Amino acid sequence: MPRSLTYVGIGGVAGVLGAIGLGWGLLSDSKGDIGEEQITVYKSPSCECCDHWEEHLREAGFDVESVIAEQQQINQVRYQHGITPELVSCHTGVIEGYAVEGHVPAEDIKSMLEERPDIAGLAVPRMPIGSPGMEVPGAAPEPFDVIAFQEDGQTRVFNHHSP
């Protein structure tokens, strides 16, 4: 009797491992294109530029989930991802464990997801005119940097955008 339980146990373990492998394969196949990635965006209900930035992401192929949140909840998300006050903008996104603070261009998010750098996320501090979602008719676009940041506060320029 113990012998048959051993075979059942091994068979059960093999079945579970097979199911995990199949599930992993299905998950990785379902994310074939980076443009299919889902980003969750935490924003206040009164910020229109956040809506424009989300539209920029949708046009680039991202699946955007909007979460209308109180400032305290947005600040908690920022804290959890190591976003310091110097990096803060008007909304915070989370995608595959990375944080995206402010008006980060879709192509920089795609580059981050392709490269998989050892960072906490990307940020465009403040709200520079001409950054995605901050286009203002008649106003000259400003140059801006996309900042890569670590949870320990270290930063570096990930990309520079000039008009």
C-alpha cells in the first residue's frame, strides 16, 4: 500500500508541475506584444492631463486601467515604489512591477519593458509642456528628461526629449 501511495504522490506532483508549466506558457504567450501590456494608472478625478496621457498610452497599444483615487492612496502607491517627492507629477502608473510617474512617453515605457533594467521605475517630474498629455496649443514644447529611479533614491537620466 505505501508503494501505490508513492506512485500516486509522484504522479500528483508531476501533474501539478505540468499544470504550472502549461499555465506559465499560456501567460507568457498572452503577452507576446509589449503593446498588449496592462498599466494601472492612479489619478485624481479632476486632472484632465492624466486622461490625455492615458489616451497616448492607448494609442501606443497599452491596455490602460484607470483608478480614480484619493491623494492618500496615490501617495501610498508612490511610497511603495520608491517615488521620492522630487520625482512626483500628477499621476502614477504601475506596470509589471515597475512604477511610471508622470507624463512618461509610451516609447520609454516600452524600452523599459524590453530592457528590463534593475530599476523601480521611470518618472517625468512636474508636468513639462509638450510631454505626452501636456500638449498645449500655441505653447512651445519644453525639453524634458525621463528619469530612471531606484527604491533607494538613486536616479539617472533614462532618456532625454527635445522639441
